[in-house]
Amino acid sequence: MTPIVPPFPAARLRRLRRTAALRDLVQEHRLDVKNLIWPIFVTDVAGADVEVSSMPGVRRRTVEGAVRAAEEAARLGIPALCLFPYTDPATRTEGCEAAWSPENIANRAIRAIKAAVPGIAVMTDIALDPYNANGHDGLVRDGVILNDETVEALVRMAIVQAEAGADILGPSDMMDGRIGALRRALEAAGHRDVAILSYAAKYASAFYGPFRNAVGASGKLVGDKKTYQMNPGNADEALRCVARDLAEGADMVMVKPGMPYLDIARSVKEAFGAPTYAYQVSGEYAMLKAAVMNGWVKDEVILESLLAFRRAGCDGVLSYFAPEAARALAG
């Protein structure tokens, strides 16, 4: 589309910026509370339900605290929560067996939330790092992250989460072939209505640091995740990853991190037209929150940053700012 712009003074672009009413009439993109998913951290470790030091305003929650968060989300109109577990580091094993225990903290939190606030959508994380003695998203043997064996473990994890009542499964592991395996297993187990929001383009980013602190993985990680998460220099590869995951049965796809990868989000939406999300990750949150707390920028940057995702083509965004943004949007 080639815009038609007559010469000045016939075209005075400031005419439509003159009043708030005019600006509202011609605004191209809008942020709504229904575009938000609120990530929360859950734990059953005694004394661990505290504020995350690197994420001011974000805390780990007990099951009861997670229910209260769901109730708050419902009051604010936030449609979904995403759960991330913090487990006792001493209980993590190389086999990650707790990942598919029906009684792990994530599954107990799912059941409690769905019992108390059935209308809220519960999204989960499908990855082994909260249960892994090596801190990796997959099983490790001789320093190598195993793909196919990890996929088998993820399938077991997913089925148990679906049985607990999860509405959306979020595979964040970046193993090859896991979406197809998950979809086949869900269909076979009768969970045909459980949606998959695939972390289809997840980059090996330095922006995840505060998150790893929140789930207790930073001290456990052996090596790095560059053999399975994407190279930040690659864009075409992201489209191949998204195409594969959609072909294997993903209902929605995600780009992670968010703001540094808005170009990827735009490309994904334009190429596929599928429901596209981005994750405003912990490092993004921490930077903005610190700048606001220090008075370096106004808190208006929160909504501005979230609006950027909508402008880039995202249908929604996972953000720790979700409740704060929801209150601001409500005036």
C-alpha cells in the first residue's frame, strides 16, 4: 500500500493530533486487558514464598497465594495465568521424575485455581528445568542435551498437567518434534480440547537472568542452552521453527524474548496469520521496573511497552506487568 499524502499545507498531519478525541478516533492499535497473560511463580518450599530480589514486585506464591492471584486476575479481567514452579533444589534429579508427578506444585496449583476460579484459563510450562539437577530444559547425558528422550519425558509431563485441568500447555523447551508428540499424546488420552501455545521461536537470550533466579535454576545450570535455543542473530530460522510447530499441531505460537525481537513477532504474524504471542521476559520487566522505581522514566513506559507488542502484530503478551497494566487500563 502506497500512502497518498498531498503537499503541505493541504496535508497538515497535526490536524488529527490536536485533541484527545481526535487522537482516539485515528489510533491504529490498542492494548486491552484481554491481550494479557499473567505469569506467576508457585512454590511449596518453606520460606521460599518471598519477593524475587531481581524482580521487584514479583513474588513466589504458595498454592493459596496462586488462588488469590487467580481471583485478582478475574476481578481485573485478565483472561489467563501462566504457572512456573520453584522447587526445592535438593529434590531435583537428573531424571526429572518430579516433572510428571500429579502431586508436584504446578499440578496442585492448577487444580486449586480451577476449583476456585473455573473461568480463568490456566497455562503451564512444559520444560524440565525446574526439576532438573543440571538446570537444563531437557535430559542430559555426558554433557549433551538429549532430544528424543526429553520429548518422551515432556509428553508424560503434559498428560499429567492436562489431567490436572490445564487449559493451555506452553512447551518452552525447544526440542525438535515435541509439538507433534504432545498433540498425538493429548488426542490419544482424550485431551483433544487442551490447547498448545508453543514457544516456537525462543532465543538463547541474556534477558532470562531474573527468571532463572525466580525458579532457582541459575545456580544449577551446567553450561548454557545454545544447542537448543535459537541464535539471536537468526530470523529466517524463526519462521522455519514456527512453520514446523504449526504443522505439527500448535494452536498458538510465541516469540521469546519480546521487545528485542519485535521484528520476529511481526514476521511471524505476517507469514502465518496464526495467533501470535510474545513474552515480555524477566530481564525486560526488571529493567523497566528499576527505571520507574528510580524515577528515571515515568510508569507510562509500562503501557507503552505493551502497546508495542500489539503494534508488532501480537495477539497477546505474557507480562509480569499484567495486573499493573490492567489497573491502568481500567483508569
